[in-house]
Amino acid sequence: MKRSVLSFVPALAIGAGLSATAQAAIIYDASVQTGSRVNVGQAGFFGAATVASNSRILFDDVPISNLARGAATALEVTRVTVGIRQVAGAPATSVSLYWSSLTTNVTSPDTQIDTPSNLIGNANLGAVTASVTSLVSIGDGVNPIFTVPFNTDLITGFGSFAVGVQLGSTDGLNGWRATTPAVGFANAASAVWAYDAGGISGLAGSPTEFGPFGFGAAPNPPATFYIVVEGNFVPTPGAAVLLGLSGLIAARRRRN
């Protein structure tokens, strides 16, 4: 399957005094492509009355199993990659990536995604004449670009947060690629959320947040999207041990 790769390293990661760490591990990988794509900004997405809007952001959960994260309470992210499917004839589009923490108990009309969310970075994709999945990477895989806390209550057995994609083009030929997780990874919720900053979805009440929702039974696409996240757990197991030793030493000093 044809792919193109566009890498983007934010200036913040290079020039803001962030210390470099060792090459981070792949923490989450949902890159096994299906035959579908989704553009939440296109007209008719939520129903016949939905108007087109490129202000909408689609969010997918990033669940990390408790076995993998151990006692870590947060993730220091060094790179995020998403796959944008462009079908032959797709116009150029901007791609903006966001991250959001998740909240377990909410009061309607709020959803579990915490908005407004946080911008990770932007990229631009040109028009295409042949179908391609373009991979947009933000971060260099070494320097931290953001740190996000895990929600450990929303999805049983997992710590989670969300990654969002906003497309500048509302043309359905551009869309976030629907996928299934790679071997060894799981999308436990199989749900997505949408943020409509303009409140112009066409739905009753024009809420700004929707979800969690899915796309129905097969052959509809799974509610999982092309996301690969690299980073380091915070604290790391070694750091947790050092913190514990430091606490013991401090206590002894107080006693003596």
C-alpha cells in the first residue's frame, strides 16, 4: 500500500531548553489499515443537516494497558504519528494534531474529552492524483513535546488519553485513516469523540462536544484510527525506586 511520510519537529522541542533523553519506545501502535477513512468536518457527517466545518476535531483514545505502564501516572511523549488517507483527486489539506486528557465522570453536555484541547503541531499535505496514506509525524522521538496524565478509571485495565486530528479540507476524499491495533496493542474502548468549536453541527442544541460514539456494526469502520505514539513513562520504574530511596534517606536525616 502506497504511503508518504511527512515529519515535523516543533521548534519547542529543539529550542526551548528541553533536555534530550534516550530514544523513546513505541507506547501505542494502531497502524494496521482498513479500507476506510473519516473526515468529521465534511457536510452530512452527523446527519443531513450537518454543514461542513473545518473547525471540528476528531479524537481517538490512546489506551495503554496497566501491564505495560506499571505504576506510571503519565506519559512523556516524544513523537506522534497519524495516518491521513487521501483518495485520488483529494485536494490539499492542512493537518493539525491535538492531545487531550480524559475525565471519567462528567455532566452533560460535557464528554470525557477535556476541551479546549492542546495543539501538538501542524503540517500540510498537497493534492494527490493517486491514493495514498500520508503519515504525519510531529516530534523527533527523543525530545519531549508534551506530558499527559493517564486516566486510569475510564477504561478498565488501561491508562488512557486522547489524540485529535483536525483537517483543513472538508472534502471527503481526505480523511483520518481507520485502522486496527498492531500486534501487542489494543484499542480497548473502540470509541471516538468530536469537538465542534463553532457549534454548527446541525444537531439540536448545537453542542460543541459529541461522544463517545462509534460507526456501527460491520462493515462500517472500527472506531480506531492511525495513531503511533512514542515516549517514556513518568515516573519510570527506576525513577520510582530512586524517589523511594531519597525519601528514606531524608527520613533518616530528620530522625538523626
